[in-house]
Amino acid sequence: MPQITLSNITKRWKGFYGVDDLTLVIDDNAFVTLLGPSGCGKTTTLRMIAGLETPTSGRISIGDEVVFDSEAGIDVPPNRRHVGFLFQNYALWPNMTVYQNIAFGLENDKSYTKKMIQERVDEVADIVKIGSFLKRYPAELSGGQQQRVAIARTLAPKPGVLFMDEPLSNLDAKLRLEMRSELQRLHIETGATFVYVTHDQMEAMTLATKICLLDNGVLQQYDAPLDVYHRPVNLFAADFVGNPAINFINAQGVAPQGVSQQGAEIKLELLEGKQVVFTPSSGVALPDWYATQQLADEQAAAQLAERKASPKYVEKENKESNFKYRIAKSGELGGTPQDLSDSSQDFVVGVRPEFVEIRESGAFEAEIYSSMPTGMETTVKLKVGDLLLTGVIFGPAIYIIGQRVRFDIDGDGIMLFSRKNGRLIATGALRIV
Ligand SMILES: Nc1ncnc2c1ncn2[C@@H]1O[C@H](COP(=O)(O)OP(=O)(O)O)[C@@H](O)[C@H]1O
Ligand SMILES: [Mg+2]
């Protein structure tokens, strides 16, 4: 089974960069999800690997074979890339029964006897639970059933690489959940490499061995789901992954600070003048951190300058990513978009909702703004001044709107971001002084 390698893949239409200089190694046997907001370049990336879209530049190999190389003029057609597809706009043959649709790809394969085809169709039909519809025509099925037929048809030839573009989008919530767990099993059972496009972070989190997170055509982070969750590289990644979303809290560094040795502390002021110390889990010296960041930025700028020097380079129109982190405020739906700052003394603290702990001895005071119990957990919004923080309390808990409570920000999974460049400085613990 093959590994897929993308090297400096760019796809642009005139000055619009759909995918910008993407380098990615998809390991053999991986389940990689391409995740990001609508229009970030997920489908385009998948189509380029599959051979349905021609990259503007770069190189793609599947296993040992280079299937695309703009410089060498290599472009292997899709049907010779030995991959299976399942796209958002799947098309079933309307004049064929479900059985015939699924069997279609196998009938051209000489290694399958009629009996083997029948067994294989039954097997995949069973997996996606359409065994009782085999004699029907697509027009006699619901959207969700059609989608499952499309999945079965793709699985039937046992492709070594399987591409899926939002394949569960037409299913209702319950069926989607069920199909997710079936896909996970299928991945293990088939041993194939899965590349899966979704804009749904929950789907990406639960299915993937690795998430490839894109924004505006640019790779943001490529890591295992829980690593993206616990150590997002920047504000965008922190915000995009996690439901309910992470809390962002603006914080100012309190002078004299800036240096933090192993285990040492960074003094901050946040939530209406509260003085806290942030203790990074691993030592981080802020001046060093900023120096490293600057070096990385300079290197990136030099690389870009090199690309721009090429006569083929076309100025990028969509340079600015639209992402702005938001601070939730009472009475403002969706929160207030924040700008990055010029000062190295400005920070953003990221707190996942499960780290907000309501308790009588809590260091912070708040008012219950809303409380939504589901039985398994309760999602509360806490009003601190005009800021809103979201907390998830596990187990049954009832709060009354307007009730005064105290809370802590617990655990060592608190994130400290630079407000200057939006990137993660460290994870650690927050303690009030
Ligand atoms: N043929 C095209 N011509 C111009 N722009 C395109 C074309 N195809 C896609 N795009 C643009 O490229 C960006 C990425 O598209 P796509 O990969 O489909 O996004 P998504 O992440 O939602 O799957 C979008 O902004 C889209 O409008
Ligand atoms: Mg898409």
C-alpha cells in the first residue's frame, strides 16, 4: 500500500491561490482528513492527488510512482493512479439497479468471477446497510440511501487508496454517526490509505489518524487530532477544532517579565485586572521564543522572495487570511473580532471549556449567563464583566440564570498565544496571585 507525497503543490487561477505551496506526506495506511472552512482548498487538494485537477506547480507521488511533476511534464491520468473516489456529487447510474451499480467496477476486473462479484456486492452492501435495496433503482432511494450505495460502489474493488469528499453530508445526524464508526472499521479492515475531506471538525477529529488543517489554501497544522486539540499551533487551529469552541481571553504581560526559564512564570493581567501567573509545562524563554519566531518569519520571507524571483510567479491576490480570533461578549452574537497587536507584551490565553471549573472556592467570580444541560454534561456561559466564558461541566448540573458563582481555570492544558503573531507560545497552568 502506498504513501502519498505532495511537494510544493500550488493551484492557482490567475492571481487566486486555491492551494498555496502545500507539502504533505500521507503515510501508508493513514486516515488523513483534510479539514478547514469552506473554500480553503480541501476539494482542490484531493482532486489534484486523484488527477482530476492539474496543479499549477509542484510534484505528487503515490507509492514509488511520480504521478505529477510540473517541471518534468509528468501527469498520470486518474484511471492509472489506482485510487478509489467518493465525491460530494456522486452520480449513480440511473438505469442500473443498486446491485448493478455496485458490481459495475468489478465486472471489468478479470480476477473476479460472477460468484465472487456476487459475494463482494453482498459484503459491501451489508457494511453500509443497503442489503435489502439491491433490486431497486437509484430514483427509488432516499438521498442517504443513494449515498450509501455510492460508498459501497467505491469500496467494492478494494482500492488501496480511497479518497472521500464529504461523503456523509447527505445523511441525517444519527446515520452519520453510525457511518463514521463503520468507516473507521473499514479503514482498519481494508488496510487502505484514506484521504477524507470534511469541513466538520468533529468528523475530522473522530476519524483521522492525522488532521491536515488548511486555511485560505495554506497549511496550518498537520498533526494527530488530539495534538491539534491540545497543542494547536495558532489561534486559527485552536478556534477551528473543539466544540464548544475554545475561550480566548486577552491578557497583558506585567513588567518586569518576558523571561521564563524551565518551570518559571510569566505574569499576566486578564479578566478585568486579575493578576495571574502562567507556568509553562516546558521551559520557554520569551525573548528566545520571539527571536526564533523572527528567524522563521525571515526564512519564510526569503523563500517567498525566491519564488517571486521566478518569471512564472504570479502575485497572490488572496494574501490575507480572513481569520480573526473573537472574544465572546454578552449581547454580541458570535463575539467581537480582535486584531493582532504590535506589542510583545500582549497575549491571548486559550482555555478549553472543560478547564473551567465551577466551585465555591473558585478564584474568579461570575454570573451564570446561560446553562444548557444535556444529562451527560452541562454547557454554561459565565459572564465576567462583559466577557463570556464557556464551560462544560460533566455530570448533571443545574444552574439558574443570573446566579453568582465562583470558578477556577484548572489543569495544565491552558494555552498561551502571542497576540503579535497569533502563534502558540506554550501550554501550561494558570494560577491567580
Ligand atoms: N475552477 C476554479 N476557478 C477559480 N476558482 C476556483 C475554481 N475551483 C475552485 N476555486 C476556488 O478555490 C478555492 C478552494 O476551493 P475548494 O477546494 O473547492 O474548497 P473547499 O475547501 O471548500 O473544498 C475556493 O475559493 C474556490 O472558489
Ligand atoms: Mg469541497
